[in-house]
Amino acid sequence: MKKDFILSFFKEKVTHPINFQDIVFKLSPTLPERHILKRLLRELVNEGEIVKTRNGLYGHKEEMNLVTGRFEAHRDRYGFVILEKPGERDIFIPARATLGSMDNDRVVARVENRHRREGRIIRILQRAHTRLVGIFEAERAGFYVRPKNRAIPFDLYIAPKEKGKAKDGDNVIAEIISYPSDKRPPAGRILKILKKPETPLDEVESIIDELNLPQRFPHNVIEEAKSLYAQSPLIRERGLQKRKDLRNLLTITIDGERAKDFDDAISIKKIDDGYKLWVHIADVGYYVGWDSLIDKEARKRGTSVYFPDRVIPMLPRELSEDLCSLKPKVDRFAFTVEIDFNMHGERTDARFYSSIINSNERMTYTSVKKILIDKDQKEKKKYDYLLQDFEMMGELCNILKSRRLKRGSLDFDLPEPEVLLDVQGNPEDIIRAERNFAHMIIEEFMIAANEAVAEHLEGAGIPSLYRVHEEPDPMKLEDIVKIIKSISQLSLPSKVVIKGPLVTSGIKKGVPKKGSKANFQTLSPKVLIGEKNFSAKDFSELLKQIQGEPEEEIINHMILRSLKQARYSTVNVGHFGLASKSYTHFTSPIRRYPDLVVHRVLKEVLSKKHLSDKRIKELDSILPDIAFHSSRMERLSDESERVVLDAMRVWFMKDKVGEEFEGKVVSVTPYGIKVRLKDYYVEGFLHVSYMTDDFYQYDEKSLSLYGIHRKKRFAIGSNVNVRIDRVDMEEREITLGLS
């Protein structure tokens, strides 16, 4: 008796909630099987697949109008359940119906209003937070920790015996002993009193503590890594069998100047009707087997985390920076994707195999840009034997990118902040990170390899992990159109196919029928809201239209924030942003766990040709949890990097209080405006109470603040002169004033 058998029974035979005795009667298990049945039912209930009511009745979640997903909390206590099943709209959860759920908790929710997609959380399956950071407060009623994270909907009660040496006002880390319920408030114990950081490096250490990032590897994992390293000559010798020798193929890596973990290398040749591209990926799976100590730790971490001054790696450095890293001038094991393209960039063939390579050069993005874009003669002479290959890479990159954009892929060329540190680790500047043509070459080639692998596994019908990006929620389209119209007088794409039932509020006549063409400029934004949103191609056209406009970057950021987050799933629903029908992550197994999993699945398919039903069921049972956990750890990594960046910004600006800067408005709320400075890639908030030259009101229609008397208006994209009024080191916030 197995889980899939029980699930099939509930889906096919059970029409209403039933008790355990009814299940036994229908299935007629033997006495030993009854014990197994009880255990499996308990596990399925814990996983959220089967629901057990307060009366002890069992039912399948779908039959009981229940969904499973991740709770995304808002600072005002309400939130959304992001469903695990891709292709489904999020469920809104009012503040009164969260059951004390915290951000990123895995929950079961009942859908109470399908039309409005509103529901109530009825069970919390897995807590994302086991501890929190906050301010210790001593009151007459007792001791509490007030969380720094405003999305956490409760204060934590601390019993006198659990407070340790904490004093009123201390910054502390508290472990959550019990979570809130109908009968009792949440309680915890003080784990650590955080000292006030004296340097930016202290601040990063504090953030690592706050977010409970696993900075050090367990001793047994380090020992296993050292053992692998010591035995590497013997391991390599065994691994040469059935491995294609590509050491004579001209091969390069292209990475940033500070990179130490080289996941990917590339080779290229011209063929009769197009190009042959080799994408070589570090063969981490050869060294790290399923359920080894290193594998379990890597699965737990999910991803490497990158800070300005350090990396918290997914794998021990013996592997990530040496044994698996595709370093130049040394033999390295790789997993190669060999792809043939015709002159139009269409993939005509793809092959996958284990290989051994020897990278000729460790190139940087800056160096390749100098060769291809700047035509730097000194750089070209240094790498003269590779010039023809670089030219071919540039040609193929342009062809692939053009083809990708033509099919409707979104091209957000958004600048990212880069923190420059001095020798003491203090931020000396915060600039826009350069993204040049060399970055695009690697990006296009990795996309091509990921698509080839995904389509091969999907075609073989083998369970795998996909990188999915769902279409935007239709309800957010109106906001996007409103924002764009408020920012500029740009004409939106003139023709768009309306794909769903129309919301015709405010339109008296001339409403187009479903499937007809509509002119954006003559219709209310509400006409554009349907059961389905724009296609990827429509968004792509809009991005092209605003290209080169002063507001391009701001609009791109707004559209990007309105889209759903990409995630990992065993169910392929395509990748909206890339306009890809099938996509996965394969090209970074040193720093992303899903890539390592996909390597193993593909290698198993290639070696065995046919997987047994038993093995397919095993993959079906373990991959969904890996997908969910990896997505959660990716979000934690993103959050960690954002918090560290905020910290570096306040450390950099703390001695600039009183100075004046030019800036641009990047968002407007009823409470004030967020401004990005021109000289530094730094943002601050100008609260409406600091705008003392007039009385300002918020205009929802134009998304702007306007002065009642002086008629000055602040809208997204407006230029503004500001003064640094306050830098809050604890809250990591910069407060601005008008200059």
C-alpha cells in the first residue's frame, strides 16, 4: 500500500468525507496494512493532500474546496496564498482569516468566494520561521519581542525564565517556542542579544544571524568534501570511461572579475548551414550523489547567497571553487549540451553527454566587451587566437536574441546596484552595475541550453523540475495601464487581442467583442481586463514602445514588480517572461540545487534509456518537495541580498546628512514619494509631512501628489531636488526632505 494508491482511491471512489472505519471497509486491508494505512494517511494529511476534519473525517483537498500553497504576508496583516499548482490565480486572505500564518508558511486554505478568489487559511502545514529578530520590550504585563519584520502579525511573549539577560530596548534574536492559536498567544525564548554593529562587516554578520543563514558547513560535510578532494585523482581516473574527450576544443569561460565558482564554459564552430554551440556545465552530480552528506546540506541551503563582501556557498569551497569549478588550463569533468542552429537561430539538433574539457581562457565580461564592442587593439592582440570564435559568439547571440524577442520574450534591461568596497570593507561607492554585450552572450547561450534540456526531458515523459513563470494576474493589468498613462503621454500598442470576458464599467458603447481588435487610446483601461491577461508578445511590444524614453527604466521596474515570481515546479506551464513553452535550470549546479537535480535526472535518462515505473514514482514523490523548498530558499536568498544592500546604502549615506542631491521619483503613495538619487544608486523616502512648502494631496487617478496652493506635482519620473535629512541605521532607511 502506497500514497499514490490512497490518493487515487480518494479521487476516484470517495465522494464525501469519510471516517477511518469506512476507509478500512472499502479497502479491506490486512491487519499489518491497517497500520501502514494509518501512517500514510497521517503523512498525506501533513503534506496537505488529504484533509482531516475536526470530526475525524477524511477527504481529498480538491473535493473539499481546499488548496495548498505558500502564504505571502502583507505588512497590514492580510496576504495571498500562492498556489503550488501552477496556472491558478492567487487566493486573497483577509487579515481576520490568516490563522496566524507568517510570510512564506506552507498552508491549506479554503476558497470561500471563487469569483473574488477570497479564502481562509484552515491549516498551517510548515512554518517558514523558527525564530525572529526584534526589539525586546519590558512592560507591566510582561516581556515581549516586537518583530522587525512588519509582515509578522504578532508580538512574541517571553516568559521571565526565557528572557536571559535581555533588557528593555535590546535588539534580540528569539526562538519561537509556540505559534499563535485560538487559545494562546505565541511564545518564545531569547537566543541572542545583538550588539550594535560598529562596521559594515559587523552589519553583514548581524544580518546573517537575523535571517538564520547557514554560514558554516557541518563538520561531517567538510570531512566528506575533503575526502572527495583527496581522492580526486582516483575519482577522475574512474570517471574517464564513457566520457567524451573535448580537451582539444577551444573553450572559454566568461564571468565577472571577482567570480571563483565557474559553472559554465562555451565553445562554438561554424557549420554548413549555421552554428554548432557547446555549453559545458560543471559535472557536480558526478562528485555529489543523491542523499550524500554534501547533497543533503546542499538541498537544505538550496542556493548560494552573494553579498558585496562574501559568498555563502551552497557547496563546500573544495568543490565550488576547485574540484567542480571549470578553472582554466586544467582538466575538468563537464556535462555538455551540444546544439546545432541554422542561420535563423532555429535549433535543429541537440545532444547531451558527459565530457572532459580543458578551458583555454578565463575571460571576463569586461575583456570580451573590449574585444567585441570597443575594438580594443591591445585586448584583441592578447586573445588573437580566439577572435574568430568571439565574432561567431556575437553573431549567434544577436540571432538568438532577435528570435526570442520575436516570439514575445520580455527584455528587461534593468540596471542593478553594485556596492564598491574599500580595503577595510567599507562601501566607497554604490553604482549601476554594468551589463554589456558579453553578459548577453552568456545569457542567450544558457537560455538555449536550458530550453533544450527541458524539452528533451518533457518529450521523454520523465518527471523533472521546471522553471515556470505564470501569466500575470488579470486584475493587475488595470494598475499597469494606469501607471503607464500617468507617467507619460506615450501611445500604448495600438492593437491588442482581447482574450476573455470584458469588464465594461464606464464604457457606454463601442465595446469590442471577445477576440476583436481594440485601440488602447480610445478605451478605458478596464476594457483590457479579461479572464486572461496580455500574451507575452503584447508585453514585449509595450516594452519596445517605451525603449529609449526617459521613463523606460521606471516603467520596466513597475511591470516587472507586477508579474508573478518565477519558481520551480514539477508541472510545466511554460515561462511567461521568456515566452518559452518548456524551460528548466540546468546551467548552474554549483550554486543552485534544482540544476543539480536536473543533471541527475537527465544523466539517468541517458544512461538507462528507460526508467522503471518504480523509479518514476520515486521521482514523482520527492521532486515536488524539492521544488517547493528550492523556491522558498531562492526567495530567502533574494531577501538576504536586498537587506544587505539596504544596510550598505545607509552605511554609505550616514555621513552625508544635510547634503543635497538631484533625484527622480520612482514611486508615489498617499504618504510620500520614493526618490532615487542621480549621483548614487541609492533610494530614500520623502514623507508628505516633510514637504513643508505646501499642503499635498494624493491623486489616485494620476498616481501623483499635488500641492493645493502652488500646484506643484510629483509623479513617477519627475525630477526633484532633495536633502538627506536622516539616516536610520537600525531600520536601514533614508529619510529625505525637499531642498
